[in-house]
Amino acid sequence: MAATRTTEREPLSRDRVLAAAAALADAEGLPAVTMRRLAADLGVEAMSLYHHLPGKGGLLDGLVETVIVEIEAELARSRPATEDTDGTDGTDWRDDVRRRCLSARTVMVRHPWAPGLISSRPTIPPAAYGYYEALLGSMIRGGLTYHLGHRALHSLGSMALGFAQEVFSPADSGGDLDPEAAEAEFAALAEVLPYMAAMAAAEMHDADDPTLGWCDSQSEFEFTLDLILDGLARANESPTQAR
Amino acid sequence: MAATRTTEREPLSRDRVLAAAAALADAEGLPAVTMRRLAADLGVEAMSLYHHLPGKGGLLDGLVETVIVEIEAELARSRPATEDTDGTDGTDWRDDVRRRCLSARTVMVRHPWAPGLISSRPTIPPAAYGYYEALLGSMIRGGLTYHLGHRALHSLGSMALGFAQEVFSPADSGGDLDPEAAEAEFAALAEVLPYMAAMAAAEMHDADDPTLGWCDSQSEFEFTLDLILDGLARANESPTQAR
DNA sequence: ACCTGAACACCGTTCAAGT
DNA sequence: ACCTGAACACCGTTCAAGT
């Protein structure tokens, strides 16, 4: 009842499974999405799903992926369809960041289970990195320093993807693997996420202890907190609280 | 190994169960906290727990409760031990709100599972209401309007309890129960949460459709987003980015 | 009153077997 | 290649029984 069963014998695919899972989560909440129930909705046995997905974890990662794809589709819809490259043109960073966050919110309202799911995943899905790369890119091109861009990513936290979590846990920046492997991984990352890599490099250069201290989450927290408190205090003084 | 087994036969109590659950979550993560495993840590059978807690949900609610108690303890520790009533004195609202959020963060760092747990609970734990009431109270006494106080609660969202969720879902303000029961509930709420009740009343009075529109989460979202974007733009212009 | 054992209806997942 | 049935090791919870 929850998922549209389409015909009766469509050959099952990763996309079809993910679509059914999203529909089920929309209709009955994420806890209802079990391998057995999902299979039943698809008119198939639970174990069949394992031919298209690596398991429950892979299913949840796939759900996150589809959510991010939806955000990007929403963003494209909200944008004048003129330019097709990533605009280094006159669009200012505030507009772009704002539109991205509003697109994310539109999708999160559509799928209320998404923020919780994203924040509960033990690993950050690769698609999310691309999303943050785009966000950072438009700020850097807009003239922000990497330092401020970094703080901005933290501050925007829950606005950008509906969850407030450290984007980079310390372990992510190559702490517990041997140096050469870490460097290779970083180089590979730099190719697909140039802005993120440049940001990490710039911040590591400035930090007292590059390997540990490049992202001081306590001061990021206080920066965001004061940003909000400053804004509230300003709103309190000026009577321009246009309802 | 995860929980301190203290002696061998201490008579088990709600508090002892909750403490063991928190210790287990700290040591091995929230997924490790199952009724059976928790009972084993306590040297008891799973079903014994039901004599002290109403079930798994009650256990999780209890965990949230202990986290909020810890935040309040942390707050007391961070505050000069002079005044013991809630200070209507010269302390300004920014200091108070800031200290509350920093206390919350201290506790969240200690219990990384807490933000996810709080945001995953289907119902907002009563203790959290008290926390928000205190937050709102110090802002109102500091001179903020109820409207701005309301927005502030939304904006502070994840800073205040580590999660970014609507504090009041529409259902909470008595939508689906009959009017007289809703009014009685509201009166009961007003007694223990006067600031929150006054805020809801003030906002309902201004709204176009009081029953539905008193909390427009879309405009709250945009307010917070613009608050952050304004702050970032300002930080970008002034070179006072004191590292 | 507090604790227990067996049982029930669920999970995710493995594995050998079908087609 | 894709799907399946039976089985395994887990869940939370009920219920009658112990002390």
C-alpha cells in the first residue's frame, strides 16, 4: 500500500528498490523501512534485495544519495536556466548559498526522515561532499577567505543539509593511516574536491598543530554562537522586525 | 566491561539502570544499548529492567532526561555561585544564553550520542521544555519581544541542545484534540512554562490563522539563514577575523 | 515487591539450493 | 544472472511462574 507496486513483474533494480524505500519512509516513517517489509512492498523476498544492494547500510546510504540528488534537482529548478557551467559570473555568493539551503529545506520538508538519517549515518556519503564542495566553491569565488569559508560551512551546518554535525571528524583527515597512504588519499580527494582540499591545506598551514588542530570545533562552535547572538542583538535594537 | 558493575548485588533502580545505559552508550555507542545487553552489564536478566522502566522508549527518554540534568549541572558549575534564584538582576541575556549553549556543548561532547538521540525521540522530553523555558525567560527579561524570542529559539536550535528540529510541531499546540481539552492542557502548561505560554499566546494573536499559522517554520528558517548570511558577510568585510 | 524462564513476533544476514 | 527457503543470531516484549 505504501509503495506504488507499478506493474507486477518489473525486473527490480537498485533504483527501484531505493524509490520504494523512500516511498515507504515517506508513508510510514524510517523505522518501517526493514529489509523484509521493503521486499514485501516490492512483491519479492527479502533476500532478493541483496542482489542489488550490499545490505541495510548500503540501502540507507542509497537513500541519502537520492535525497542529495533531489536537492540538486530542486536547485536546478529554482535557478534561471541560462548558464550551465558553475557560474563564475556576476552571481554573488549569498544568493547561491541561500538558494542551495532553501532547496535543501524544500527536500527535507518532503522527506522528514532525511535529516535524522543523514546525521545517523556513520560515514559521510560521498554525494554530501560534492554538495559542500559546491557551497564552499561559491563562497571562495565570491571572495571569502578559506578560513571564513571553513567557518561558514560549520555555521551553515543544519541549514545546508538539515543536520548539525561535524563535517570533518578528525579521523577523516588521515590520522590513523600511515603518512604516504594519507597523502595519496588527500591527492585523490583534491582532484574531485579542489576547494575542500585547498581549504584544508590553508587551515592546516595556519594551525599550531597541523595534524590535530586544523579544525578546532570548539572555536567553530563559539564563532557560530556569537554570529547568531550578534544578529539577534542587532535585530533587537533595530525595530525592523518586519513580520 | 562497559559499565562499572559497582558491587555485586545493589538493588537496581531506575537511576542505576540509566547510569549504566549512559556508560554503555559512551563506551560502545547507542546501538549497543539493548535491553538484553544493558541487563547483562547490570548482572541481571533483561526482563528485570521492566520493573524500573516502562520499556525501551522509557529508557531512551530517561537517557535524554539525564543529559539535560547534566547540562544544568554544568551550567551551575560555570556560574558564579552567588545568586540562587533565577537572576532577574543585571546579568544580560546574551551572557546567559551563551553560557547555557556552551554548557550544553560540553555535555554533548561528553556524550556524542546525545544530539542524535534527542532528535530521534518521537516526543520532546518534558525536561527539554524546562530548558527552553529558561532560555526564553532570560531573553524576555533581557528586553526581547516574544516575537524575536521565538525566532531566537529557532535560530539557536542546534546550539542549544545539539539538534536542529522544530521545537513545536503543529500537533503540539492542541490541533487534534477537542477545544476544551486543548485549553485545559494549555492552562496547565502555562503554569509551569509561563514564558513559553506567553510567547505562544502573543504569536497566535498576531498570526493570520491562529490555530495553524502561529509558527511559520519556513519564515523562521529564512530568518535564521539570513541571520547567518548577514553575519558572514559582515565578517567578510571587516578584517577582524581574530583567529 | 522484585526477579526470572520460556515463548512470541519481529530483525538483518548467510548459505545452499533452485531456475 | 537473479531469486528463494530454511536457518542463525539477534531484537523488544508478554506472561505465568517463582521467591
